[in-house]
Amino acid sequence: MKDFAIIILNWNGKDLLNKFLPFLVKYSQEATIYVADNASTDDSLAFLKENYPEVKILRNSENYGYAKGYNEALKEVSEKYLCLINSDIEVTENWLNPILDLFERNH
């Protein structure tokens, strides 16, 4: 099991997932990626299942908003290190390595 989890909160964000998730998946091989879905009514979940089966989906029973949405989802995550990232963030190659190094040095 990987020690690092990246969690993206989603609500009807298929377009953002389509635009930015490819970079996150490509450049975050050291982490387990989760999408915490706040009861989306678009086809975000179908999109994830079809295109990113390696991404784990955490389903909130309703749209809890930002803070509670993350808090509810984090109850299901067991990795040692957690990174909450917005769905509109584009990461680049090696973005995660300095963070992992810092955590390991200071833990």
C-alpha cells in the first residue's frame, strides 16, 4: 500500500476532471488518488469509472460543501500522508517528490 493519498473533492466537475486529472494521474505514481464525490448529478462518476479505473471513488451521500465534503471522505482514507487538492489544479512532473521528501524527513 502506498503511504500517500491525494484526495480531490468533486461536485459536478466532469469537465475539470477531464482537463486536469490526466496530469495528476501521470505525475503522481507514488500516491493513491481518490475522488471524493459530493453527490454529483452530472456524469462525473461514469467518466471516472470508464477512463480512470485506478482512481478510487469516495461517495458522499449529499453535497456537504467544501470542508464537510472532505471531512466525510477522509474517514475512508487510511494512508499515512494526505494531500487535499482542488480539481482545477494542474500538476507538473516531479511535483510530489519534494513534498514526500519533506514529510519523510520531518515525520
